[in-house]
Amino acid sequence: MIPGKMYCPSGWSFEYNGYLMAEYLDHARSAQCAYVDGNPESVPGSGLEY
């Protein structure tokens, strides 16, 4: 895992803002994490409107 920062170094541009999610504390560890967009988009007509 590479630690993140809340700011961009000089010369970089901000591209993504979201959440790093993992399993519940008491669940068996799968050692996998998922990055979830902080401003998700849905597919029109999918019924998953945010």
C-alpha cells in the first residue's frame, strides 16, 4: 500500500477523489481493497441514480 496525500506536489494535477474501502473488522481478511469514487456516475436507465 502506498500512502496517499491530501495535496498534489508542485507540477501535478488533482485527478481523483474517493474512498479506500476494505472488509469489516471481524470478517476474514481477503487482503484486498477497493477504491470507490467520491462522485460516482451511473449508467442512464440502470436504476442506480446517485
